[in-house]
Amino acid sequence: MYVDRSDTSFEYGSSDPFAEELSGREQNNGLLEFADTLQEVVLSRPTGICASAVELSGGMDSASVAIAVGKCVKTLRCGGILLGDGSSPRQSDRRARILSALNCRDHPLEMHTHVPAIDLDLAPERRLPLASEYYLEAFEALWDRFRADGCEIVWSGIGGDELCACSTTEESPARSPSSRHLEIAVELAEGLLTKRALDAAHSSFLFCAPLSATVSTFLLASLCHARPLAKRGLWPVRPLGDRRLIDTAAKLPLALREGKEIFRSYLRSRLGRDVFPPDYVKETFALVLPKAIAAHADTISSQLSSCALADFGLVSRESVMALLNRVLTTHEFSATSALVRFLWAERFVRQLC
């Protein structure tokens, strides 16, 4: 930091957390180092003093964590939210293969029996923070089963996407579909704002520190689960967000991080080549919220006859209702994302009024 009579300024080192890539002949050693580091991260937790459970979705992230934890504990429980409805092809088959390798007790839970209850006027005892899990009903049911089974540690695969992220210098000109979805969602969200709110959002001072090694999306996902897990006396452990593993993965070449090849290689030698082929279709929650919004459309519309954020001059109620109708008509992912962010913010503000 530089300070003189008239000015104060600061300067950071490189904002790129990624280290220099390994050479081609070092890649195999890099993958072995990744596997060893994952095991080291798991072993650094006191797995021997209380029972462990793993949130096992059927994807590569949670499967890798489950395999690593299974090597360290005598008795392991697993549980997962089964999405069904064509939104998660072969999810059950993949989970069955992973579970057979672990030889553990499983607590499967069907998503359709725990559809999100979208209610803007929660009773005082049910109030939720602004950052809360979108699929809280399903996760709470899963955590209750873990607790009833005597578990105290809950492991999850949160952080896998961030672990395999590209650095700014590695991003290719070809944009991923998720980038366009995000852009559309932001455009739609900004379309809800009044000029006053939009001007305030664009003029707010944002501290320009570089990205941390543990990125904000991982921290936000952890925050969303922290309160309900603590209420149940459960300790969440997310090894894929450990700095040791982040540093190890960052040294691997893009080819091993892109498409999560790190995890695929790790799992190939432990589960076989056919469980996670390169073109496998991963499970997705994308259809859950549009269906939940449609199921509660009348209630949402009625509750929005009075809009707290509109009363504060921050959003246009007409734009909100137009977005709600768009979601009901199209079930579009980007529109749903923008609407749900608004609904969660509206619910939170109502709790403060």
C-alpha cells in the first residue's frame, strides 16, 4: 500500500492463482499426486472418532470424495437425491456401481417427494437467510436420515467445478453454454430493476482484490448449508475446497482439468472405464424449480400483489410478473434463475419488514 499527502493506492501480485503447468511426461506423476493429496486431505480429518456419511449424487465429484473417504473409515453411510423425470439419465445406475465399490449403507431420496415449497410469507419460526439452499426440503430430509443413523460428519463433493476451472489465460475463444445462460439471466435480472436500483448497482464500489484460491461460489454453497447442518449437529467437510488440493490441481495442465479429466482418471482405476465415459450426461436440477414454480403459481401471483422490493423502489412489479409468466410458459433455465434470485430476495426483505 502506498500513502502520501494526497493519495492512497494499493497493488497486488498476480491475480492468477494457477501455477505453471507440468510438462507432458510429468502428467502421470501429477495425477498420482492429486490422488495422494485427496487422501491426505481426507485423513487430516478425525474420521476415527465419529460416524461419516457422504452426499453421493452419482456425479464424479461426490464419487471421488466417497471413494477417498471409504478408504479411511470402517463404516460409511451414503445418501443422495434422485432426480428422475429424465433429468438424470443413468444416475441410479452410476450410484449403484459406486455403492457396490464402497459396500456401504445407502439412503436414497426421491426429489419429487420433496419439491421446494416456494412461499414468500414464511412463519417466524421458518424464516431463512438471504443465502439459503434452493432445494432445502430435500437436503434437510437427507441430513435428518444421516443424523438418525448416528452420523456426525457429512462429506460432499462441493468444489469440484471450481477445482477444475480454467484460469483467465487459459480460456478458449469457444464459450461454454453456461456462459450464455449466465449472460441471459443477468440481462433478465437487470430488467427487473428500476433505474434507481440499476444506477446504484452499477455505481457501488467493489473492492478490487484478486480472486482467492478458494473461490466465492464454493464459499457461497458452503454458507447455504451451514445453518441447517449446524442445527442438526452435523459437521460438513468439503475436501475439494481444501487449499492443498487446489494447489495440486492448479499445477496440472488444462487438458486434465477441462471436462474434469482429473476425476475421470481417478475413478477409472477404481470403478472401471464405463461408469463415467467422456460423453456421459450428468444429473441436473434444472427441471426442479420450473416445476415447483408452476405448482405454486397461483400462490406466488397472489403474494406478489404486494411486492416489498417494488415498494422500496428497487424493482418493477410489472416486470416481475412478466418474468413469472415467461417461466410458467417456457420453463427456460436462464429465466428461472433470474426469477428465483428475485423470489429469494423478496422473501428475505419481507422478513425484515
